[in-house]
Amino acid sequence: MTQLAYGLRHAIPATPTLVDMSTVHYDPDRQISMVTEGGTTLPVLRHTSGTTSTNTASQDNKGGSDSDQDYRED
């Protein structure tokens, strides 16, 4: 079996999409880029998709694992 980098094992060919850059603007309140098309304004990219969860079972606790849950900001 050929060795591939972790992220390349499930990579698929990318299909570029033309973007009308005149529809993209920066929202200083949200501090992200927004795109407006057909009267609808949406974030250009999302870096999260819901809650995040972290297991803190390491040397910092002595009584077993505990978890932490945060919510996305965008």
C-alpha cells in the first residue's frame, strides 16, 4: 500500500467556483467576511459546525477524566 499523508487519503478533486468579489464585504461587528447574493447575506466561511468537546484527561487532573464543551462563535 502506498503511504499517503493523513489528509490525502480521503481527498477529492476540488471544483473551483467563480465568486463575484463585489458581493463580498467585511463585517466589523462580527469580524468576518460576508457575502450577499439574491438579497441574502451569509458568512463566507464557517470554521465550526456546532459544539466542540474536549476531554481533559491528562496530567492536570487526579480524579479521572472530565470534559469541556464550548459553542461556536460564528
